Amino acid sequence: MGNSYYSDYYQHTEADINLIKEYDGHSYLRLRRVLIPLFNLLYHPKIVGKENIPEQGPIILAGNHRAIIDPLFACVATNRIVHFMAKKELHEAYYGKFFELAQTIPVDREHKDSTSMKTALSLLAIDRAIGIMPEGKINKTSQTLLPLKYGAVALAKKTNALIVPFAITGSYKIFHYDTSVRFGHPLDISELELTAANDLLYQNILTLINQQE
């Protein structure tokens, strides 16, 4: 599925192949080996529904966004390499090397960013996993979930990737061990219009948030 799309859309151009060479997963796996044990010691998150994450094929993990460490809660649940989309300012900061090693995809939120979208499309086309926080920013409001941007459903629509919704709940306080991440069933939005697909994703994430125990 993914590979045929890659052939049709990109025609295996050298530029597109070079675009994703740095996302080989090597530094991600090295970083994971160090961070995951430490992360589990500090937070020991309860993981529910990790069996809903497909072990192969193109997928998009999409969930609520309450803290900068949210991607770690998602990544700890799967052995798959997950390339999260991250605002470019994180890559440009003094701690930007961390995001480079984590092989996140930098996104320019101020301008139309074709490079980040093409990178994500290229990775999905070769059956990789992408992570997106579709709220677009950390939710610091009293709203349970902010309106979702269309990036996740647009990528899924173009690549036939499944979207795996997830929700993080809890205090995020170290050694409290009260933070949970819940994964819902994969969503196939290939037959839906973008607005309907985004509404479906929103409702699934909201439902998972409200399932906190």
C-alpha cells in the first residue's frame, strides 16, 4: 500500500530519497535505550490499549497535547520507531540536538511548510510511523481538547495510513505514577471527507480522555 503510493507520487526522485535518509532510526533507537528506562522510573505511566498500535504498515499516532514530553508517553508504548512532528523552534534551541537525535520532523508553523509535509509523506509511503499532536500547540486552557488542525487527517488521506488516537491524562508529576496513556482502535479515514475525518479523530481522542479512571 505505502510503497505503491511512493512510486506513484514521488517516482523515486533522488531529492525525495535524500530527504528521508537522516530518518534511518539509528539515533532514535540509541536514545530510546537510554531514555525509556529513566522515563519509566520517573513516571511509570499506565499504558492502556497498546495492542491497538499496528506492528507494521503506515500509521499516524495522534493525541492530546498538554506537555512537551507528551511524545515520550506515546513512544514508550511501542517498539516501532515514531517520527514526531515538532515545531522548528525546538530544533533551533540550545537543546535542539535532542530533537535531532530523536529524529523528529521540524515544522515551520509561521509559513506553509512543504518540506515537513513531504518528509512525513515520504516516511509514511515506506510504511513508517509518524506522530502528530493535532491541537498544534500545548493546551494551556481550561478546554479538555482544542480544535484539531487538519495535518493528521490530510496525511492519512494521502497515504492510506491508519490513525491511532491516543490520550494522556494525569498530573505529569514525577514519582506520582498517576499518568496514563490510552490508545484507541486505528481509524481508517480513507472514505471520509477531511472535515468528517477530523471530527471523528476529535471525538475519539475526547472519548479516550474521558475514560480516565
